[in-house]
Amino acid sequence: MKKYVLIPDSFKGTLSSADICRIAAEEIRRLEPEAEIDAIPVADGGEGTADAFLTAVGGQRIDAPCTGPLGEPRTGHYALLPDGTAVVEMAAAAGLPLVGDARDPEKTTTYGVGELMAHALTHGAKRLVLGLGGSATNDGGCGAAAALGAVFYDEQGRAFVPAGGTLSRITRVQTEALHRTLGGIPVTVMCDIDNPLCGPEGAAAVFGPQKGADAAMVARLDAGLCHLAQVLARDLHVQVLSLPGGGAAGGFGAGAVAFFGGTLRMGIEVMLDTVDFDRRCRDARLVITGEGHLDSQSLRGKAVIGVARRAKALGVPTAVLVGGCETALDAVYAEGVSGVFPINPALCSYEEARLCGEENLRFTVGNLIRFLDSMCSASPGAAHRRRGESGLDTIQRQKDMLRRELANAERALTPAEKSASDAAILRHAAETAAYRRARTVFAFVGRGDEIDTMPLLRQVLADGKRLCVPLCTAPGIMECREVTDLSVLRPGAYRILEPPAEAPLVAPADIDLAIVPCAGASLDGRRLGRGGGYYDRFLAEYAGETLLLCRQALLRPDIPWEAHDIPVPTVITEQGTPTS
């Protein structure tokens, strides 16, 4: 049976993600009545995030009284999922549409967001997911922190609730009551931008004008956020000034990390993990996603790119439906997108496109399915010629197919087999001369079916060596960060445990030994990665010794190879360093 996974973001002002799923499903079933369709409407942190989670996994929408962005009483809402996760979208209490024409980021507050978080905790939430997006505020999350128990003091020693225009008045902050309220509950923050807190790319400069700030107000707001960062560094010992994503939602990204101990993650990654996308996607014929406009900003964490990366790692093609797009899409295709399909058949105004959005979407989905069916029904030789004529990358396709095969081989191992494999591989790695002479070791942190490297990381520290692990700072980019205590690791990109953003940076030139993962490998060191390019970029800059850890079951005699791929001389399996 042909299976399609539908997982679009909304076309803002035109079609909701749920509408797109419904329309696409109806058109697919019209052409292929027996098709299996798995529809997953998504959002990446802004308005509609809570409802998207409820649609995807079920649960309860809970209405609760809260304070609006201008201090007015209103009713907000959040989602309480079956596993005890509460999804709070700040747009429900501090969203830009709630202020209408009264936009003033010096006065607006996130206090109501904190009230919704507190309400969720009193109703049994075991963890919190905080969606940042569509905010009317610029208070660095201070309002939400105050609602949860944080106390801010001014120059006269008086307690007050800071807004965007009064951040510079903060002289001291106490968070003991806030921590009691949170009770150690983990907080994951959905954030789809990487803007810092302050400066020309910061919260005030980039997003302040759309919230009603003129040039003079932007300067005041920026100065207030910089002052807040100094206070947080002094009183809470948290550095947020240069934190990627700290500028999200008027500095709420930085505030969520400092006040709540939150972990910033791309919103789409949180969504994909929650809905168990990898499992639902594995046997799909095609993933269909989409957004209103595809451009360079989409590469900074938007839904379509997050979906495409995941699907690429599983060897499943991804089609992107868009209202409009930039003409230069090479970077988009490099992330795993198989094809981009604008739904508007002719140039027209936004209003015209909005009015005929459903009709155009049906037409485009129908054409896509017809084309796919015709390609699959052609002879293998004809299909091969078509692929060559269209310029599709044969080697990349081979890699994707092999990743899928290897993923199935790894999943076929029993827990006992994996445990024995892990222990043997790590033992052999620690016995190598490269490990014994290394003073600084960079090692990956395994997740899921991957080799569990935590025992090795503990051994590195116990042996008195300097340990650094990856921190993903941008799509395809990771940095080596030093850790002295493994308890500081928290789930980050792709659910991988990562160090905090303030962990010390270690240059590749200062690393003696790198221990890297793979999806599969050959004995001569040809490595097949997961498709994100993180380790390819690292190895291109690294000149020290390297160990490649690979299960025996994932060795293959022939790994597809491209010019940018870098071999690893030493492969470690359960047999040590096998030669045949």
C-alpha cells in the first residue's frame, strides 16, 4: 500500500496546516483510493502550536484566566498532552494580535504566559513546552518569571514587574520562589530563530518595529535588554548576551534559559519528536510539507527544512508545497528537499492567491501524484534516464537508500545485542594508543539506536583527560564544547544530549582525538553519516587522530563516495580494528 505523510505548516492568512492536510488527503484519495495517509498538522511555536499538538497526539485543551499583553484580564489556553506534557504558546497570552492597534513593546508584558505555565503545573504537568512566536512583547520574559515567583527590585529596593521600557531599572533579581514553583520541571523552548538578545541582529532591532517601536524606542529597548543580561550574569550566573535564539519573542528566549533553565530547540524538532515522526515516516512513499513562502529564512529552522532533514536521513523523498519562493533554491535542495512546487499557476496578488488557495492546492497535489505514479510505472531503464536528464544526484540517492537499509539493520538488533556491542566497541576504543596519548578528547553523545558513549565519556573524565562534546549552533554546524560534569547535558538538536550554550568553546586544533559516529562504514574508513553534514564540516577542519565507531552489522564493503567526504583511518567495531 502506498503511504503518504502530510506534515505542512500553515500558509499564513490563507490556509491552516489542518486545512492543507485535509485538502491534500482528499485529492490523494481521489486519485489513489487505497492510499494510506498519515496527516500531521504542525506549528513551530507561534499561534496554533497548542492545537497542532492536540491534533497530532490528542490530549486536552485547557482554558485558564490570565493577564493579557496590556495588563487586561483575558482567557488564555494551553494543551495538556496524554504523557503529562503541557504546551503553552505565548501567543495565547502575549500575542501581537491581542494588542490590535495599541502596539507598544515598552509597556506590553509576558506576565500572562507565566500564569498559564503556573496553571499547567497545578494541573499535574510533568514537563513544559513553551512556544515562542508572534509576541507583542520585549520584556525578556521578566513578566512570566514574575508570575512564577521571581522578584525584581528597582534602585529604591522596591519590588516591581519589569516591562520592555523598565528593564533598565532592575538592580537585583531573586528566583528562589520561582524555582520552588517550577519544582525542577524540565522546560523545552520552541524557538525557530537564532537572533541574539541585543545588537543589530537582536530582539529590539529586528522585531521591535513590527511591534510598534520607532528608532528611538528600539535603542531604549536594546539598552534595557543589555542591562538585563548583565543582571542575569551577576545574580543568576547565566550568560545570555550572545546566546543564539536569545532574541526570540522580545528576549524571551534568553529569559527562558536564565529563569526556567529552559532548553532552546528548533520548534519543528520538538514537534517532530513529540509526534514520533521518524517512526511514522519510515515506510512512506513521499512526505509532503509546505509553507506560505520559502526563502533563505526557511533554512534557519522553519518547519519544511526540519521535516526534510529528518526524511532525508530515513531515505524518504520530500515535496514542498509553497505559495511563493525565491529562485535560488540550491541550499534548500541540499537539506533534503526533493522538489518545490508553487501552488499558484500564474502571477497574481496576495488577495487573489488567498481567495483561490484551496483550488490551487488541489490542482498542485493532483499533478504531483499523477507525475509520481507515472515515474513509478515506467520501466527501470526509462526511469533511470529521466533521473539522469533531470540532474538528480545518483550518489545522494544511493546514500539515502543505504541509510534506510542500515537503519533497519540497526533496529533489528535486540537490546542485549546492542548493549554487548556498545561495551565491546567502547572497550576497544579506550585500549587504542590514540586514546592513551590523548589529552583532549572530542566524542559524540549517542542517541536512540546509536552506540551509547556515556560510559566512555565518564572514563575520559575519570582518566583526567579534557572532554568536549558537540553543541549544534546552526543547521549543519556544530562546535566542540568542554564539559566537566555530564549532568549538565540536556536534549538539544535531534534529541541529542548537548552541553549548555555557555560551556567553553574548544578549537579543533586543540583536540588530540576525535571519536565520531556513523550510519555505516567500510573497513577502509569510508564513513556514511546521517545526512546533516555536521561531521563532514568538522573533519574538514580537524587534523588530529580520529576513531570511527561502527557496529559490525553496519559495515559494508562499498560506501557511496563524494569528493567532499573524508575517510577516517581507524574503524573500531566489536572486533577492535578488524582488517577483513
